[in-house]
Amino acid sequence: MPGFKAPQGAVTMYHGDTIELTRLDGGIAHLCLNQPGSPVNTLNRAVLTELKAALDCLQGTELRGLICSSGKKGFIAGADIGEFTPMFKGLQQALEAWCAESNALFCALETLPFPTVSIIRGHALGGGLEFALATDFRLASPDASFGFPETGLGICPGFGGTVRAPRVMDPESALLWVSSGNNYNAAAALTSGLVETLVDADLLLDAAREQIEQAWASPEDWQALRQRKLTVVTDAGSALELVLPLQQAANRGQGRHNPAPTLVLEVMGESLALSRDQALAAEQALFVRLARSEVALNLIGLFTNEQWLRQKNRRLLAEAGDVQQAAVLGAGIMGGGIAYQSALKGVPVHMKDIAQGGLDAGMAEAQKQLHKLVAKGRLSEASAESVLARISPSLSFDQYEQVDLLIEAVVENAGVKAKVLAEAENHLGEEAILTSNTSTISITELGKALRHPGRFCGMHFFNPVPVMPLVEVIRGEQSSEAAIATTVQFAQRLGKTPIVVNDCPGFLVNRILFPYFGAFSRLLKDGADYLQIDAAMEEFGWPMGPAYLLDVVGIDTAVHAQAVMAEGFPQRMRYGFTSAMDMLAEAGEYGQKSGSGFYRYAPGKDGRLQKQPDAAIAARIRALHPQQRSFGDAQIVERMMLAMCLETVRCLEDGIVDSAIEADMGLILGLGFPRFRGGALRYIDHIGARAFCDMAKAHADLGPLYTPPALLLDMAAKDQRFYA
């Protein structure tokens, strides 16, 4: 359904490129925001300029009210984030002036001499929600959604959201909404007091007219709402009681690396005891402070990276075929996870294994994932049964001629995979796409077993499949554009973010990960304590340190992949010594799957495996590497991150990915690289190419893994960056 339009007979009061202001019958004005050439409305500089012109037209009139709406399916998606980076990097005085001008506009909207109503369908996010809060009333359709995503970008609302939300909504809800960065549905908006009522989309305009008439019928109530937005909410002591629990929650885990949620709660807590204008000044000061921080620039850079990647993938889709039916070869946890994801997103999927036990394990995995969704209230029992019915387990290739895309997910063995793929090809239609879910094996080599290697490419899922957002789509030497495009489209349909990479040992993510593990193994050999390494890297921002990560991945899996990487890149990735990984794998201690690795594991009260340090394991590692040496945390981080970041540059230099954006997004989505640091190449930019090369050269005695590649040396000489 298209957005709201002024009815026939409406008189135009102002007509800009993005805003149309008309006068309806009954003395009511209608302001409709409809950005041309964009699927959503944003509050960019041009829109704000037109908003000022439209508001100027409303001054001195004898209107009875104003209705604000959108010509899009959604209300307003927020400020134009594309404008943020140059603005935030510019002069502080210019940023302060922009904040002041924007806030003056919202205050002008808030103080118009007649009732104002926002009618909201779809999303009202960030600046869009702040716009709605500046009007007197908000009416929404049942499908509307709301949120303040700013803290996820390392900033805070800057158009008065921290001030108006707790004066309109229940204050506790407002504090949670602003600090969490989460989206909330229309029912939550109604419960919190954000919207007056929920109305079917077709009736919103009429309901807004009625709301204006009700306001004039009880002007003292309407004026009381306005007065509430100007005054103190509560005393300082009560505000502190509301804020403290939320601050403690915001500081847990990864949250401690992004100061925005904690600081916005601190300022909002203080502002609850201030007048509107005092509170607006406090918000502006915090916005400017956060906007100029490295964390904000990195997180905003990530947002623009995600937008760029989506646009690049969209351009591929002209070559894509439609996937109506999929198939997975090899069940178990991985195959079951892929089949579940396909069925959940509405694509029927065949799941084949050579043993009934494998099929049972695959179906059990799908059922487990569906049970989680039902338990969380995100899926009904009936819907879960429908999803499960889309998975067809079988020991044969029956009906595979109807399959459009097949994912091979058998054991990580080149010979087995080649045999399975060749057999499957004989049962598929002539247009079907074959893919291999492999983490290390060459797609070009696997393609040699096929009659039609052009219809074949890699589709590397990360474990656990339902959780991990990345899929590497690997282009072999003979992979066609249609095969790549269809696989990209299917990955997107599964709710994943695909990144197209070229074929090499480990592809992108594992090729970069194993130098990181190599740096870890070398640190242990040189006498470092793995508990200290894990703690240092977690403090740096990783969700888990390298020892813990190896236990989660599976030390046997890591040792196998390490051998592949050493064969592909012997100078950099062959250790030349027995590592702690090798020792543990030989003893059958594979990490979580066996109950012990670098740590020991036992179920906690919630049933989840809990890691515990073990003195006996530490003693065995010390016996393997008897040299003892004290390292500072900064030294550990330097050695670990140098190895990873330099290999990321090599991947870009070798054309494994086309851009710095894809390299960084691969690490963030596939490895959990600290988001607030923006990615490996953005991390180099922060340090500076020249300084980074100098840092690497200081570790030249550690071997080729620490040798800066020619691309980085050239950038250092020219004082260049990966990002503008």
C-alpha cells in the first residue's frame, strides 16, 4: 500500500523536493514527508532545511491542527547516517551548530500553537522517533515498530530523544529503549505510553483528525501534555534508582567496550531532574562528545560497510536463478542446521545421509532449533511443525531432479567430497547449482570431479549455522556468474550475509584466522601463559580468547585445518615445532566436544558447558614449552593482532576479496572481530600504515608471518589509508 496522500481539494501551502504541506478542510494542515528515489525517509540536511521552510509556513496561521505522515511504507528511518562521518570528523563548532539548528526545528514543531499528531506505519527509528515525540500525539498501525538505534552506533539521540522520551513514555521504559538500541513493536509502544492508540493503517488519517478535535474539546488536557514535556520528571534520587540497574547491565560482557549506553543513562538520569532546555543542552554535549570518538566512527563505518555490501550483492542478482527447492548432503549438526535454516525461511529442503543415524541427528538439530524459537515465543507450535515438514530426510536421491541448489556438507575430506559431489551431479537437473560447505578445501580442485564445474562454487557456513551471520561464497576458477549469483541470492534468503571470495587455502576467514592461532602457538612456545593471552584478547574486545576459541572450534578440527594452511602457505603458516594444539589433539583432548582441551568443561546449572582452568593442563603445556618469559598484555595484543591484520592485507593484495570493506566484514561476521574497532584494516588505519609497518618490523625475528606485505609498505610510503 502506498503512503499517505493529501485528499482532493487540499490546498498546497508548501511544496519542496521531500516535504509537501497542504491545508485540508476543517483548518487542519497535513505535512507529508516523501523522499524521492529512496525506499525510506531520512532526516538529512536537505530534509531538515525543507522542514524549517514548512514550519515557517505554519506560523501566524489560524489552523486547528497539524498531521504529520509519510509517503513511504515506513515513517522515518532516522537521520542520514551517510552524512555522519564527514560531519563528525569536521570542526566541533560545526557539529555543535548542526545540533543546535536541528533541535531548534524540533522545538518549533513542539510549540506550534495548535495540536499536532504523527501517524505512524512501519518503522519510526532514531531521528524519526524523535520527530514523532516532538508532536503532541502519536497514532500507530499495529505493524509499526519503534526504536533508538543510536547507542549501537556509539552515539546517543541528538534531536531531543533522551529528553522527550521519559517525559512522554513511562520513564523506566524510556531509559531502556534509549540505552539498549533495540527495536520495539506497536504493542510495547502502546503499553509504554509512547502512542495513544493503535489503528488500522487505512483509518489513521481519520483517527488523527478525531484526535485533534478531542484536543480542542479538552484543551486543558492537551496543554498539560505539553507542560509535562517542559518540566522535571522526578528527583535525582529516584532517577538514580532507575538508572543504576540498567548501567550495570550495559557494562556486562562486550557492552563495556562501547561507552554510549552507560553515558546516555548517566546523562538521562541527571536530565530527569532538569527542565527541558537544560536537558537538551546536556544531550547535545553528550552527542558531540560521543560523535567525535573512535568507537562511534568505527561503528558508523561498519553500518555504511553493511549498506555497501548489500548494494554490491544486489547488483549480482540479475544473474541469479530462483531457488524453489534446496538439498543438503550430509546431515548431523551442520547439515541439520543448514536444512533447518532453509525450511525456516520457506524453502523446502531434501536432507540426505548414508546412515539413518545421520538423518536422525540432523532432524534432532532442526527440532532443537525450532524448540528454542517456540520457547522464546517467536514461533507457534503449529508454525514449528510446518517448518519441520519442509525438511525431507532420505537415504536416497529420490526427487533430486527438482532441486535447484544443493549444498554438500559431508566430512572435511577432499576425496570424500569429490566423490559425493560427482554422484549428486548425476541426479540433478541440468540447471541445478552445486555448492560445497567446506572451510579449507580448494573449490577449483573439487570442481575437477564434475562434468559441469561452471555450475559449482563454495558455500561456507559458519557454526552454529542458525547463529552465525556470514556465508563465504567461494568462486572457483570455472565457477559461472550464474552459480555465484544464485548462491548469493539463496544465502540472503536464508537471512545470511554473503561475501564473495576467490579460491585459496582457507578462503578469507580461515586464512586470516590461522595466522592468529599461529601467533598464539608461538607465544606459548616463547613462554607466555595462555590464561593471560585469553584475558588480554578478551579485554581487547574479542568475545573469547584464542585458547577458548580453539576449544569451541574443536582442537582436532583446528589441527586438521592448520595442516591444510601449512601446505598452502608453508613459509608463514608452518610452525616448525610441536604446538600445544598438536599435543592436546594427540591426547584426544579436543576441547568442549571431549570435555577438556585448554580448559576443562562441565555443565553448569543452566545446562551450558562452563570452562574451568586446569593446573594439570597448564603444567603439560609448560613441560612442552619450558621456556618462561613474562609478557605484558600490550605485547600479547601486538603480536596477536599483527599476525591477523597483516594476513588480512595479504588477502586484499592477492585479490581474495575485492575490497577492504569485504575483508573487514568477513572478520566481523565470521570471527566476531570486535565491532567497536571496525575491522582489521580499519584498525590499521587507526594506528597508521607507517606506524603499523614499523611495529611489524620490530618483530622481524619472529619470521615471515610478521613481514609487512608490499601493499602496506606502499601505503605507508604514500601515507594512504584503507578508508577515506
